[in-house]
Amino acid sequence: MISYGMYPKLKEKIIESLSSVLPITLIVLAISVFLVPMDLGPIVVFIAGALLLVVGMGLFQLGAEMAMTPLGEGIGAQISKTGSAVIAAVIGLIMGTIITISEPDLQVLAEQVPAIPNMTLILTVAVGVGIFLAIAIIRILFQISLSALLTIFYVIVIGASFFVPKSFIAVAFDSGGVTTGPMTVPFIMALGVGLASVRSDRNAASDSFGLVALSSIGPILAVLLLGTFYTPSEAVYSLSVMTHVDTTRDVVVEFMMGLPRYFSEVAVSLAPIFGVFIIFQLISHRYRKTQAIRLIIGFLYTYVGLVLFLCGVNVGFAPVGAYIGGAVASSESWKWLLIPIGMLIGYYIVKAEPAIQVLNRQVDGVTNGSISAKTMNACLSIGVSISVGLAMLRVLTGIPIYCIIIPGYIVALALSFIVPKLFIGIAFDSGGVASGPMTTTFLLPLSIGACQSVGGNVMTDAFGVVALVALTPLIAIQLMGLSYKIKLQKKTADMQKVVSAAGDIVEFEEGWYA
């Protein structure tokens, strides 16, 4: 049900989605013409998938704005008003666990980790997110330094990684990015805004960020913990095969066959969050009747949008990513082109992540436009481009992920002590936001397809691309913050010189007249 008043807003969201999805679509089409020829059938399926992405992403953004964001802000504000840190922590634990179980990307991760029962992994990761969301809420309430907490926990993570099998390390770091996907990010980020909204101090804006950053650490530690009990030797990831279709009816049938699965998966994912909304409304009576109806309609948009998005990306995009990766890497003369191709795809694919626009809107609102969506997109695109290039280099050379992850986090954590506080939360949140379903269903198959072609170890060489995508934005956004700080200091110094010069002139004139 779309009211007449919603049409302009939906049109705006779909145009935004089109501008995000079109570049990556054109890049893939160009690769299929000049480098990796494909049959016409899979290309038609890919284009149809791109159209579903555009419409689905538009509906999802509108739904998140109408439902997920107000609900998260409302619960956050209500938690702050209770005045009890214990109640706040318990609510954070419960909410983090419920929402993580609802995350579709977690199902993908569970299928890719052999030797661990799916439900064991899902529940462990969900509890890990819940615990760290509770810690993040406590941090906001007591105004604890985000830099200090991140440093402590990442030191623990890196230390723990030395005691688990190597085959678990890349998957563990990938899990941190995968579990903060399109379902969890809008809610958790809005929860931070709601928690900080009742505060009037100057650090309230910067403290509204950081919940996603801390919540991303929980899954990493959870999977590393499981690694001490389970020892998988190889991946069981099965790549999607490109579909051979002969007619336009075959294309429609292909997507119609996929839709029931995603209708079911997304319904299961959204049901707990919708249940939280019902319980919260019955207890707090926060939303008037018209507001409650608007939230319900927003949930409907979110549901339909996510179904279309996931169907489009899994049926249309994932098989093409795996095929391109395998075809380029299998050519001895072309395989090094995988690095610039990966960087180009990474630069544009992050714009198609559904939660990126949610982050950009929140940053724009909290900073009153001083950090624009255009600037955020540029920093994220550069960061993800570098990360995908590094991931492709790992696939081709077998460089251990330690050699990139450990120096990367050392740099990111060191920067967190010298950049403005606002940029720390934004940077570490952006890592989890950037590594969403587009990364999982296009870049990961691209990496795995290439790894299989060169005969590498999928568990140690292909996995880790999500972790790298989650890492480089931390550095890129903080470098933007450092640049902002230097410019601000220079501007302040210039103003002081002007004021000082004006004072000298006044003193000279007063002395001359005297």
C-alpha cells in the first residue's frame, strides 16, 4: 500500500538506488564485452537482477526511514529515560541477539563454515552481538572513550586469533562485517541516536555513533571461540552457477523460482523485530495511531524491498561474480588484471549497499551537513576499492590475512587517538555498514571463483574479502577526519592572525592620535 504522498519519496529513493546500481552494472557489462564474453541469457538475467536491486533498494530505504529508524530511536530514548544501567544492558543484550538472528547475511555465513552446526554458529554469533551491543549502550550512558574500548577489544581479538586454526581466522573476521547487514544497521544506528538524544552535552553527537563498531567485534570473538572446539579443514561453499535461459519467459521463471525462498527468509528475519515493535508499543504507548500505522507500512516496504533486493543479487549478481573471477584468474596472461578489476568494482559496489544510504543520512543529520553524503561516499569508495584490490592480491599470491589485518587495525586504532571524536564512531561504524549483502553475494563469489581457478585454499585465501572491506573504511574516514582537523586548526590560526593584526592597527591608531 503506497499512498499518493509516498510516491515522490519512493521516486526519490529509486532514483538514488539507480545511481548506485547503474555504475556496477555497466562495469560488469563492459567486462562481458571486452574481457570475459558471456552468453546472452546470463546477461539478461543479470540485467533483470539489477532492476530488482534498484526497486528493492528504493523500497528498503523508504521502509527503513519509516519504520526501523523511528523504532530504534524510540527504544534508545526510552532506555536512557529508565536511568538504570542494568536494565539498559539487559535490553541491549536481548535486542542485539534478536536482531542478529534476524540478519539474512548470517544464514549465508552459517552455510559457509563447515563442521559447525548452523544453529550453533547463529546463536553463538547472535549472543556475541548482543553482549557487545550491551557494552556499547553502557559506553554511551557512562561516556566511556570509544577509542579505549576499541583498542582493548581488538587487542583481545588479535591475541585470541593466535590460538585458533588458520582456517578459522579469515571467516571469523568476515563474520564481523557480515552480521552487521541491512537488517541490523538501521536499527542499531537509530538506537544510538535515541540513546544520545536525551543528552545535551557537546559529546552527545559523537557518542551516537559506535554501536555498530562495537557490535561487529562480538561475532569475531564468537567465531574465534568456536574455533577452539571445531577444526574445519576446507570450505564447503558451493558457487552459484550461471543460468542458461533461452526465452524471456525463462528469465521470469528463474526469478519466480527464487522469490518464495526470500519471501520466507525475510519474513522469518523481520518477524522478531516486528514483535519487538508490538511489545514496545503496548508497554510505552510511544506512537500515536497514525504513527503506528506509518511504522507498519514501513515494515511492509522493508519486507518487500529486501525480498526483491536479495532475489536480484543472489539470482542475477552472484553467479556473474563467480564466473568473472574464475574466468579472469584462469588466464595466465590476464590474471593480474583481477586486481584493477576488483578495485574498480569495489569502488562502485559499496554505493549499492542498502545500509550505506542509512549511514549517510544519519551522518548528514547529526553533523548538520558538515560531512556530506558525497564526501562519505567518496571516502568509502576509495577505502573499499583498496580493500578489494588487496583481497584479489591475496587470492593470487596467498599472502596471509595477518599481514594485512594486523597492521591495518594498528593504523586504524592509532588514528582513533588523534582524530576528532565524531569521526571515530563514524569510521568504525562505516566498516560494518560497507560489508553488506552486495559484498557477500558478489565480491565473495568473485574471490572464491578466482581462488578456485588458481588452485588456492578457499578458507585461507578467498575468505577475508569481507574483513578487508570492513577494515579500510576505518582508515579512510579517519584520514578524512584528520584532514578536517588540520584544516580547522589552520583556519583558526588564520583568524587569530587577522584578529591580532586588527588589534595592532587599533593600538597604532590610538597611539598616533594620542
